Amino acid sequence: MGSPPSINRTPTAEFFEAVREYVRWHFSHPEQPLPFDRYIRLNLVCGRVAGFADALPEDVFDALYLLAMDDRHQSLKEELGASPTYATAARCFRELIEAKKQKMSAGSA
């Protein structure tokens, strides 16, 4: 049985840009919901990297770790620290996006 394929530059660049976009939105517009088309795009990007066990670059890891800084996301920080791969990052990033979406939905109800 061979080793799993390695991720190429296109999905890694897309994933890093998605994380950066989310960071900018998260800190610039903390009380505004993520536009639906952006929500879909971020989830699609996560899907493109979810099957890869390649190690995350330090800057991507740091950005995700920063996003999970509050106590509600301690388990995500631990999971990312234990397995800093694209597969783990995609799962954690989706959880952060979903948590923000739910928070915004609760705030508008």
C-alpha cells in the first residue's frame, strides 16, 4: 500500500487565503454575519484540503490557533496542536466557521 498523495500548491494557497479572509472578516466585522456566498466558498476550500495529511505551514497553523483563542474552542486548539495537518485544519476551520454562523444566527433571532 502506497503513501497518501501529497497536497499541491493550489489548494494550499486557496486554504491559506480562505483563513486570511476569515481572519480579516472576523476581526474587522465581528458583529456582522459572514455573507452566505463566502460561507459556501470557505467550506468548499476546506473540502479541497480535508483529505491531506501534509503538515500545515507555521503561518496557517498560527492563524487558525489565533481564531480558536477563546475558551470555547480549547478542544480545537488541542486537536490542531496534536495533529497540525491540512485534514485537521479543515475540520477545525469548519467548526470555527459554523460556530460563528450559529452565534450570528442566535444574535439576530
